[in-house]
Amino acid sequence: MSETGKVYLIGAGPGDPGLVTVRARQLIERADVIVYDYLANPQILDWARDEAERIYVGKTAGRHSIPQDEIEEILVARAKKGLQVVRLKGGDPFVFGRGGEEIQELEIDKIPYEIVPGVTAALATAAYAGIPLSHRNFSSAITFLTGHENPEKHTLSIDFRDYGTTKGTLCIYMGIGQLPRIVNELKAGGMSGEMPVAIIEWATLNRQRSVFSTLDSIVADLEASGLGAPAMVVIGEVVAQRAKTEWFEGRPLFGKRIVVTRAREQAGQLSALLTSQGAEVIELPFISVEQHFDPKRLGEVLAGIAVYEWIIFTSANGVKHFFDLFYKAYDDIRCLGPMRIAAVGAATAQEIEKHKLKVDLIPKKANADALAQELIENEGVESVQILVVTGNQNRESLVQRLESDEGRAIVDTLSVYRTSKSDLRKNPAAERFRQEGADAVLFTSSSTVKSFVDQHADLKLENGARKPAFGSIGPLTTKTLKELKLPVAFEATQASLEHFVVETMSFLRA
Ligand code: SAH
């Protein structure tokens, strides 16, 4: 370990966290300090260690950003303490990002540094608006320009008349504020009023918006659209060559904000499905799930595991925690014995199949009653020893039916995890939900509904926030919503995440 730390000047890309480089992510993950500004998406700070110091140096409402020399002081002082300092900048650090000034300062102070390029806004906006920046017939040069070098200085730093006769594409950063002057100068320099122009605001994020126009009409069209900074102005024949399908803004859930209520560890899959359709997702884990069991009971069940003829799993969580405990006791899957395996639904079955175990029974309707019924009717369970693996929320009706005169099975239950309500009061995502609202809240279980209702007072939406519709993953969740007097706007036709997303799309697009 050296005495001095190091500064990493990193491009954070245009906004979408997926466009951050692998190298940047590695460095963010191990940083001691992260100094970031307005255009670096704060979501990527979630990759940092909890202990990492996060310093915001961008502008805030009503206040100018921290002066450049203070930022440089922060970097130098932290690095001198031996810390690994990440300086995150939107886009690329060397494209209108004052990266050059920062490294000069580091060199004066003999602070070692590294530079990681990023996807600059011009490239990202073009890609996400479907505009090819170069084209064999229309554009053989690409120019990056800035409307004003310093956002606080409202003057043009270049003579746009020089670019009036360009045969290429102009990408103008920070051009919105000075657009009328830029347009006039380009025309004075010889550019046709018919020249196609695009303006793209907040590119690559789910709030991206764009206007397409011509040099003559863009000022009026921009005003009518209400778009503002940050936005990129793209001028050139290539704008007219843009893709016909709007691959990004045209996605089914584009512009929709959706709340996912599952426990943190489980939210990812549903969030990913929604995001891939264009939605902006707010994860509010209303419940948390943790391993929990009675050691004595677990010991008994595992010692006698081979006597069961059937093992029934009522949730994917049950499968996960059961096998985790099982492998702690045994190191050979054959210790499970020759039992047959039932799963309440497709998601649970998938979790079982990860262990290369075949699932013998999944009921046609994904619920515990249907499972009991199919076992009783199709398999016959009289005097059969069955193990039911569950969580702390009891599955009494399943056990009762199997043991009743209908079934006469001998049933043992093993609870391996506990679901509890989580407190969202301090969660920043909850704050966003209160301020901005959402188009839909997706409930994936009765327990998420109950926790939502409990915390309703703390989640009261502010004026102007979008009022969400409530979606349910299946009949049981719907029942709970109704009992708690929440209106159910839509229900998945089958209890799977994929069906839930399809139903969400058809509801929100209707
Ligand atoms: N270093 C950055 C540029 C910083 S200057 C980069 O390489 O991208 C800030 C300007 O970049 C904004 O005024 C806007 O013109 C442009 N910009 C940055 N992010 C943008 C985005 N997501 N969508 C549109 N324009 C963006």
C-alpha cells in the first residue's frame, strides 16, 4: 500500500447505468470516496461500499455548483490521506467536462491518477434516438460543439457561422439556452433553413424525450415541446435518415413508472423484466425474507429425510433456504432419498430444477389448495408420509386437507424462513415515490399488500404525484387487496412474473 492514494477520473456515461464501463464499475465498487456531479446517475453510487464517502459537487436547486478549485481541493486532500478517490463525471471526462483542469491540478500536487473514458452524450443521444452520426451519402464528418463552455456564462464561445457550410453532423452540447443565436449564426454562415434538427433531452433514461424539426422551425418547436437541459442538439442530413422504429422511446412501458414491492433479494427479476420493456422501476421492498428455523425440528426432519414419499414446496424462498440447510447437513444430493417432489407453481419449480431435480407435480392452478387436491385425486396419499416445506406464514389449509378424511396423509411441516414487514421510512426510493408517484404498484403476495397498508400514512403522495393503479399477481393477493379495501386494477392470468408483466403492459397501454 502506498502512502498516497489515487484519483480515478471516470466517465459515468450519459445516464443509463448499463452504459457505464466495466472498468468504471470495478473502481466505483472499491472506492473510498466518490465525488460526483449533477449528470452522473446517482443509481450507480449503489455499487459503492456502504462505508464509501459520497460527495455531491453538482448544482442543487437555487444554488450554484461547488467551484472548480474547491472540487480540486477535495480530490487532492482525500488522495493525500491515502484514499482511493473516484471522480465521476457525466458522459466522458474529457468532453466538455473540465477533466483537463482536474488532472493538471493533480499533477501539480504529484497525485497519481487514472482516466476511464465514458460514453459521451453525443454518441448516446444519437444511438437512443436512432440517428446515425455518419452516413456514406450524407455525412462524413462529426463535430462536437458547445453552446456555452460555462453554463453560468451566457455567451457563445465559438462562431457558429464557420459551421454553416459543413457537410457533416453537428452535435451541440449545452446548446439549448442559446439556440436562437446558434440557429441565426448557422443560417448566416450559409446553412439551409430546411436542414433537419433533432433535440434529445435526458437521453438513455426512461424520461428521454425528443423533438425533430428543421433549422427554421426548431426554436418554436422546442418551446412548444417544453424540453429543457440537459439536451443534445443534433443538426445534419443524417437526422432525416433516422431509424423508422423508435427502438427506445417506442418500447411498451416507456415513460411508465412502476413500483415493485418484493423483498430486495427477489425484486431483481421482476424489475429486469419491466425495465426491458422500457419502464422506470421503483423498488420498495415492503417485506424482507430471512432464513429462520427451529434447530431441533430441522435436525429431526433432516435425520429422517429419506422416509418421506413426497416433499412439497410452497414457495421459491422455501426451496432456497431448504437446500441451503440441507447442504449444510449433507454433501450428497442422494441423501434426499427417492422421494417425489411437488411445487406450488412454476417459479418454485424453477428453483428446484436448479438442483437438477425433476418436479413430479405442479398443479394446473398455482395455489396450495389446487396442489392438495391434485395430490389427493391423482396420486392418492392415504398413509403416505409427506414433508411440507414452508415459511412462517402458515399453510394450514394445505396440511389440513392432506390430513383430512379426504387425504389421510401423514404430514410433517418444516418452516425454513421468515417473512417480515420492512420499514421504508428512511428509504430514498420511498421518498421518490411520495414525490413523484407511479403508474402502477405491483403486489406479488398478500404480505406485501398488508405491509403497504400498514405504511400507507408514511407513503402519502404529494400533490401532483401520479396516482398508481394496483396490480395483483393472483387470486390470493387480490383477495387480500379487496379485504383491505384497495381497488384491484388488474390481475395476472397466471401466477408468474412473465404473465404479471404482460398484464401490466396491457393495462397501462389501454
Ligand atoms: N462530459 C459530458 C458533457 C458534459 S456537458 C459528456 O461527455 O457527455 C453537459 C451537456 O451534455 C448537457 O448540457 C447536454 O448537452 C449534454 N448531455 C449530457 N447528458 C445528456 C443526456 N443524458 N441527454 C442529452 N444530453 C446530455
